[in-house]
Amino acid sequence: MKKLLQTLLGTLVLGLGLANAGFTQEPVKIGMVTTLSTGGGYLGQDVRDGFLLAVEEEDGKLGGVPVEVLVEDDGRNPVNGRQIVKRFLDRDRISILTGVIFSNISPVVAPMALKDGIFYISPNSAPSTFAGKECHENYFVVSWQNDTLHEAAGMGATELGYKKALLLAPNYQAGKDALAGFKRFFKGEVIDEIYVKLGQNDYAAEIARIRAAKPEMVFQFLPGGMGINFLKQYSQAGLMKDSAMVVSGFSADIKILNAIGDAGSGIISTSQWNHDLDNAANQQFLLGFRSKFEREPTLYASQGYDTAKLIASALKATGGKVLEDKAGFREALKTAKFASVRGNFRFASNQHPIHDLYIREVVKKNGQMQNRILRKVATDHQDAYVQECGLR
Amino acid sequence: MILLIEQLLNGLQFGVFLFLVSAGLTLIFGIMGVINLAHGSLYMVGAYATAIGMQWTGSFWWGLLMALPAAAFTGWLVELVIIRQLYRRDHLDQVLATFGLILFLNELTTICFGRAPLFLSLPETLSISVEILPGLLYPLYRLLIIGTGLLLAFFLYLLISHTRAGMLLRAGTTHREMVEALGVNLTLLNTGLFVLGALLAGFAGALAGPLISVEVGMGENVLILCFVCIVIGGLGSIRGALFGALLIGMVDTLGRAFLASGLRLILPLDFADSIGAALSSMSVYLLMALVLIFRPQGILPVLGRVR
């Protein structure tokens, strides 16, 4: 009897839902699989908050079209990511997948989405394979290609006139990619490369090697806690004044600067966005983010916001049609008619950004450490893999 | 030459630091027969207490002072509630229970203080480098760690070899039933011992705070190396732990310092770098494997052990 009642009730609700669809537009479902826990959790939190800020600005709509954002935490674990995306596709029937932070997740979940025929729009992770040989018409990246900010560090170091650099990274793929990206644009001499163990805490031995090698600058890519430890010890050893520290934006976001305090003073870092970029979209973003969350946004938050604004522009162009008009939605995404918080933004043929890159310096202002733009190092930069992509 | 001396000092400092954590671990295993995986969590408690204390008072020294009661109290509570139930149980049960404790304490720390690492800055007077030899600048704080660590090792030696409590501890390691039969309150002795181990771990955590980021899970990184130290030194032996820790500190540091550049002399550059990095992170485990093959009881095992 109870079972029967439940079924009846279910049918009724379903019927109502169908009837309703005629009157109000069904919301476009956007699945966000991101990393909210673990040490890298603040990246996903900022992407999510930036994204939801844009949705909130329009009272639950993007481009005038109602949207429903489903947020799930992958815990930086590809297995979790796969399960979440499977549920998104089978049960929730999402039209757009976004949110992925780390590059161990994206190679697992992006093909699932693409195979299912929905759109994949990355706010962060962008491994080289998807920028080159395996690029796809429904795969878009709003942030950067993974190498971009490392490449910018190479350009920045060259522009600042450094001749002798020492490089430091963990002994794994992303670490080696980072150093390769730096070297691609650095014109000076690399006097030594030091590889450390992933997860290493104490860098006394490496710091002694750096002191002995006397480089003009050090470029390092040590993610998360590793970078914080290294910067603290580097600064304690008094090396900051002898050998400048040049890093990619990931190693000097506002969260890390708060953690290392005064030790961060003088660090040069690269980014496609900074809070002091003077454009209307950025002003609006900063105002909204600060008043809603009472903290400073990281570059990840800006990427989440940009992702939402890109989707908004495409939804507006197609009147809310995504899977019903794939070609139209795709074209609308490709034209990228939205005001990015980073200023200039358009897509290259591999659907990765063409944008400007900056170098920044860490300064103390009103008792808070923050990044200040020094200068632009690249205009209309695009990644190194675009030629390998078959899309035109 | 200067570089070599500096790296030797780095190795010594790392070794001394490892000793502070390993000493408690080896005592607790040797005397109480408990494998305490949660020892790293006590180290984390020390570091957090220092960071929080420093935020409250603004002084590193007060923070350091707060680490000791915090770690001791946590140690006492853990012994009372959990470890005490495990003395007569199988090692597997102990591993399960203390592993659960790691998860619990990590989650509790996350709930209380969040996932963002805490920042501990050194007082101005300590954040300088001193010239100990012409041309050799060395951070004063690291020298201080070496000094305090060696001093503590000496005190532990005095405590264990020349006091009544130490005598009971030594007797407890080798002839547990006999000590009990003579009417010594082993429960009290065990609690005291556990708290001593917790104090040492907490102190090590407090010392490490300004060097590394104070974050959830920091204990597990150290714990693994400390197990290597006490296995190499001989389970239950303080001398062994000191020897093992210094050896590991040296091997790890010198490996990281010179292996890659040494290999470059005989191998192509790219190859030498990745082989060097891989070998130096393996070196301590290779060493442990060698010790286990040729001297499974450890290099300086407890003498006269019957169990």
C-alpha cells in the first residue's frame, strides 16, 4: 500500500514538473566537480565562490537563463571524480561540466563528459594533451594552459635582466613541465636544476646548495605546503636579498602570502590576473567578492568568475539552448563575448585563452602582504601546443 | 669545503630533530610494547600549540612554553583512554587503534583550526645567521635546535642510566614480569613514560614550527622517518634511536646535497638529475633494508632482552 502511494505521489510530482515546464524555463544544469577538501581545497573553494558570485549577481541566472549549479568535492582523488561525474551524467543529466582543479582529475573526467556529448569548460586544470593532439570541439579552457604561468616566469626573468638562474621542482611530471615551461622563454643561463622529493618539508640541504651556487635568481615550483616551507626557510637563511625569487602565480597567491607573512616580501610572481588590474569587470568582481565573502580573492576565484561569465554570454546568445543547439552554443562560447576580469580575452583555435600576462611583486600594504603588478610581459600570449590541435 | 661543513651541520640538525621524535617512539615501543602510530599527532599538537600560543601572546617563547603542557596533556589523555586498553593486545590491534587516532586527531584539528597552514614567525633575535667559520653563515635557529637537541639527549641519558626511574624503565624493557612481581606500579610507570614521549614529540613539533608550515598531517611525514630511525638503531633503545636518527639525518641530507652533482660526473645531465633525486629520496630506505638484512636487531639494540 505504502509502495503504491509512493509511486502515485512520484507520478504526480513528475506530472506537475512536466506541466510546469511549459510555463517557466527549465534551469540549465551545470555540474561542478571540484576540490574542496585536502590542502589544495582552497583552490576549489575559490573557483566555486567566484562562479556562484556571478550566478548570484543575476539572482540564480546566467545570461538571463535560470541555472542550477551542482557542486561536489572530488577530494583530489580521480576515483571520486569519476563517480561524481558518472552521477552527474546519468542521474542529474547536466549540460555543462566545469570545476576541475587538478590535472590528475581532468584526464579522467573530461573524456567522460565529451563522450556523453556535453560541454566541458575548465576553470583551472589544462594539461597539454587536451591543448594539442587531443583537443576537442566541446572542450574549453578559461584559465590558462598548464605551462602558461611558468612560461611567463621565464619571460619575466628575462625582462628583469637575470642572467643566471637556478631551478627547483619536485621530481614528478608537473614539476618537470614547470621547469620546461620556464626554460622555453628564459634567455639567460640555467646554472643548476635541483629536483626534490614530492612532499619534502625541510630544505636546508638545497638552500646550502643554492647559497654555494650563487644564482642571480631562483625559479621554483613547489605546490602547496612545500612552497610555504621553502619560502620561509629561504627567507630565514637570508637568501632573498642575494638571489631573487621568481615563481609562477600558483606559488604566490594571497592565501600563501598570508601564510608566510613578511618572508614573502619581494617575491616576483606571474599571473594572468591581479586585483589591481583596472577594468570595470574586475572592479565589479572585487566589490562583490569582498563584500560577500569578506576575504581577498585568489586568481582561482577570478577564473571561476570568468568561467561563469563565459557561460552566461553563450546562454544569452542561444536563449538558454545548450544541448538542443550544440553548434550554436559552441559558436557562442568560441566568440567569448564577455568582459573578462583580466581584460583582453579570446580563444585560440584549440579553445584555450589568448590573453596578456603580467609579473607582480609582493609588497606590504596596510600591514597586509599583497601582489602589485610590475609590468606586462606578454600581450596576446597563446600556448605552445596550439599547432598540434586539429580544430580550426 | 665550506659547503661540506654546512651540509654536515644540516645533517646533524636534521638528525637531532629526528631523535627528539624517535626517542619517545622507541621508549613506548620498547618498554610498553605498543606501536604508537599516533606519535606524529603529538608532534602536530606541539606545533599547533606553539602557533596558537604565539597568536595569543605575540611571543614565540610563550608559544614554545605552551607546547609542553599541551602535548603532555594530550599524551596523558590518549594513554588513559586508548593506549591503556592495548597493552595486552596484538600489534595489529594497536596499529588499527592508533591509526584511527591519527584520523581522529587530524579531523579534530581541521575542525578547530581549519585546513590553512598556520604561520609561525621567529623573533628577530633568532632569525639571523651567524658566521661560525670564516665564510660560513649558518642560521642561528638551526644551531639552537642542534644545541637543545644534544642537551636533551644528554638529559635522557642521565635520566635512564643514573636515576631510579630510569632503572625501572630499563628493567621494564627487558624483564617486565619481574618488575611487576617486585611490586612496581607499572601502570604509573607506563603513563609517565608515555607523557615523557609526548613531551619530547611536542617539543620537537614546537621547534619545527618556525621552519615548516604548521598544518594537518604534518606528523605523518615525520613519523615514517622516525620508524626508520628506530628500526636502524634497534627497537626500544635510546642510544639506538640517537645513532639511527643522526645516521638518517646525515645520509638524507648528504644524499640530497651531493648525490645529483656527483652522478653528473659519470652520467648525462638530465639522467643524473632524475636518478640522483630518486636515489636520494630512496637512500634512507635502502639503508634500512641493508641494516635489516645484515643486522635485523638493529645497530645498537637493547642488551639482555628476554622478550
